Amino acid sequence: MASPAPTTSTGTAAAPPADATAFDTLSALLHTRYSCRAYQPEPLPRATIEQILVTAQRTASWCNAQPWQVHIASGATLNRLREAFAAVLPTTPAAPDLPWPREYRGVYQERRRECGWGLYDSLGIAKGDREASARQAAQNFTMFGAPHVAIVTSDEALGPYGAVDCGAYVAHFMLAAHSLGVGSIAQAALASYPAVLREVLGIGDDRTIVCGISFGMADLAHPANHFRTTRADAADSVVWRD
């Protein structure tokens, strides 16, 4: 039988022994990771990708279901995917498996705009230049030149709980990649056209397509990779009820 968790004199659970090195490492990864929007074309070694996958597999999930299934496209398959997107984008409306947010309002809209304007400013795109902003948005469907893309799916029967689990998996995938010096970006845009992904990658209708993650070695000279988003104070996201 497991021993009970230690408690303090007030009856609250005692904190585990501090590991400053582990905390500092995690904090550094979280503070330095960014969404990479330009890549070197050379593919990663398979062993590096497998390291990322093995680490991300440790993600916690509801009832330990581990619902994520990842299709990784590289080389000729990734080129076919780019060509398929290019063929449908001009005429086909988006039809994601998961509905888009109904709206961004209040502070969420403010943060969204700040992110977009900050990116465009780093690229020299003026506010109101819809043609240039549309060209940049289309780069999503070239995977920003990344040599690999991972398409993350969940079991359709698990509904939003499976999608939540996959979100945690995506975060850990990107942190694991960053720890190895690999750039990445999570892309909801790729899930806009699930029919393309199903046809090219052989994804069944029993899988909900959640998002993509483009990844590879970052092109550090590209101005898009000099842009950084801001974060709200942690206190802005917490309500204490002691």
C-alpha cells in the first residue's frame, strides 16, 4: 500500500522537494520557445523526430486514453500536400472538423490583433495591406517551408475531451522540439481542409483532425523569426477563492 502524502502542520499537502535545475530548465524553454515561420529545407534525422515523439507521449490525458495519433509528412508526401492545398485554396471554403471560435472578444481580440500586427510589422507589411497579409497567411499552407509537418488527430468519439488532450500533446511536442534546438509552429489553419489531409495522408473519418505542427531547423535570418508575442501577467488568469 502506498504511503500517504506528507502534510504540513495546517493539514495541507507538503510541497515535494524542490528541484531548481528542473524548474529553471522548464522555465527557460517556456520563455524562449516561439512560433517558427521560416525553416531551413534540410530534413531532421529520424532519431531526432523520434526523441520528440517519445517525450511528447508522456503527456497526461483524460483516463490515460492518449487519444492523439500523429501523421508525419516529409519529402515527396509533404510536397503532394502542398500541391493539394494550392489546388483547393482558391475555390474551396474551409470546413474544419472542429468549429472555429464563435468570436474573439474583449482582451482576446486585443491579443489576437497585437499578435497579427506584430508579425506583419516584423515583415514590413503595412496595416491595411490586405494583399500582402493574404500572401503571408497563405504561407501556412506551404508549412512555412518546413521539412516536416505533423498532423494531430483524435478519436472522433471522444469529442472535446480528446481535443483537449491533443492540445496538451501539441504543447509538449513543441517544448520537446525546442529543447533539441528544433523550431516548430502549431497551425490550426491546416485543419481547415480536412478532406485534403484525409486524401493525401490516408486519415480515416473516425479521426478528428485537430491541427498541424510544422517543424524543422529554423531559418534564424528570416525576419518572421525575430517576432515575439507578449504574455499577460499570471495574475490576470487566476481567480483565488481561499
